[in-house]
Amino acid sequence: MLNIPPPDLADNVTEDHKNLRDLFDFEPVTLEREITRWIKEKKL
């Protein structure tokens, strides 16, 4: 699997992503949104 991923790797991406978000309570954030938050919190 070094350079050639299995052909079915992307088949369950949507379900895998949902499971990871549920497990880790993670909200993906864009860089722009994060920078805006930093500016509002005066961290940048």
C-alpha cells in the first residue's frame, strides 16, 4: 500500500468521515474561518 492504494479505498469515504466526526466530535474548519476567529480573539 505504499504507492498503490486498494481500489476500494474511496468507496466508504462518506461513511468513514461521518464515523470519525461522531467519534471525535470534530468540526472541520477552513483556514479563513480559523483566522477570523483568531482575529476576533486577538490571538493574531
